[in-house]
Amino acid sequence: MKILAVDDDELIREILSATLEAHGYTDVTLAESGEDALQKIAASPTPFEGFMFDIQMPGMDGTELCQHVRQMEQYRNTPVIMITAMNNKEYVDRAFMAGATDYVTKPFDTTELMTRIRLADRLQSEARKAQAAQAAVPAATAAAAPKPPFKDPVTVKEVRGVVKSAALDNYVMLMLEQKQFAMGAFALRVPELEAVHAGSNTEEFTYVVTDVAEVISDVLVGAQAFLSYIGNGVFVCVGAKNKLPSADSMHDEFVMMLNDPDLVYCEEVATGFSAQIGDIAAPKLFEKRGDLRFLDRAVEKLNEAAAGGGRGGSGRSAFAA
């Protein structure tokens, strides 16, 4: 795994380099600033496969650097691990909003750091294999290949607060470990996405899912929440429990926005959109640190609301008039 580690502290750079090398990661490039990192990215004959950024640096900080990297097409999905002493929620949120996939606080524990690196390495290895398999398929065959099933997640790009499920899990674990605030999660489903999936190609379906994600992001703007599309027309949303909206309070506005063609453009399938919204789930006191079962409970609450014909415990119709 080819790694670029960026920190303005020379001692930290030496520690990172020595730690990585001791665990078998010898292809490591070091940079002392955001500007230095961008120069080394541009000059590298082969792409980097993982990044480690300090947040607090003079000039361009790690969050800004992450934003620059995410704007490069070849690095849109490359793992970015933030390594920083700044561990309050504001800094963590900014980092994940900028596209970070993980976050380790200083002084870092070597075992934890290497666990994060190995996870990033595994994800990147799987992505390389998928890209190689796709590249090996002739263009004509690829065009005729069946689209991914409806149950699979799709990648939503450049929507505020939307992250991949792996990054959402990492964010939740970090917040649970730090116990900075009481977390909550809820899930929502747009049932008509199944018909959109059946009647459109992969690119068209992704556009519609992205539009729906943007509507959710707009509805949740005051909640400072993160969300991820997990497939089957379902989104999971996570944030401070006391800031997340209830199913009733967000339902009508959400459905109205879904059916605004300027916000959700769906030419392929003529349909009116509706919403099923589950009640908020929260971690339980007896659950261990890093336990993510409350995310599963959020989906269960959604399924219970849908089965009851309600929009999240209210018993009222989940569908638009």
C-alpha cells in the first residue's frame, strides 16, 4: 500500500514512518504541509493508495487538504485517515464532511492506528480488484452487463453530509468512544426507488438517489447529521439525538421536496414519491463502546413503521396525497 503521511511536526512524521515500516508498510512518502503534499501527489509517478493527514497545520490544514484531494477524480474513494490532537465534535464533523474515511487522535495508540491502516488497506485492495475486473471486461460487454441489484448501495458523491457506510461506522465509533454527546439514528425509505431502479440504467438510478440524498441533507441541515444510502431505497441518518427531527416533524416537508421536479429529477419513470420514516434509535447503556447495533435498530424501527402503515410510530399514512 502506497501511503502519503502529512504532518508539520517532524517528530510525528518520523514516528509514523517508523511505525508503518515496522508493520510492513515500507512505501511511505512524508510531507510537511498541505502544499507540500499536493506537490508530491502531482509529482508521484503512480497514485497513492492511502493518506494520513494531520488537521492542525499552518497554511492549508488537513481538512482543506482532504477537500482538495477529494476533488481529484482518481482519489475520490482513496482512504483518508485523519491523525490529530483535535478530537472535539466540531473538528471531527468537519473532517468527515470533507471526505475523511477515518480519524485517529494523538497521542495515538499503535495497535489502534495499525487496525485503521489495515482496514483502509483491505478496502483499497478490494477496490483495486473491482476496478481490474471492470477494466478487463470489453466495453460492449460492460454496457450489456446487468445493473447492480436494488439491494446494493450506490455511491453518492458531493452531497453535504453523505458518506459511505464504512465511513459512517467509523464516525459513530469515534463519537461513542469519546462520549461527547448522546447519539441517535433513524432510517427512512423511499419505496418508489424500486420502480425507478427497475425502469432505469445504473447511471440514471444513481442520479435519482443522489437527488433524494440532497433533499434529505437539506431537511437535516440544522441537525448537523451524517447519512448513508445502504440499498433497498433506505438511508440511515446519524447525529446528536436531541437535534434529529422526529418522523412526524420532517415527513410532510420531505415528501413535498421529493415531489418537486427541480429537486428530484426522474424522467425515466413517471412516479410520485412517498416516504416511510422510522423512529429514532439510540445506543443502550449496557452496550459496549463501539457497538453499532443501534444502527440496525434504526432500520428495524423503519420496518416496523412501514409494516404498520405509519410514518414512524404515528400510525398515519406514509404516502403523499
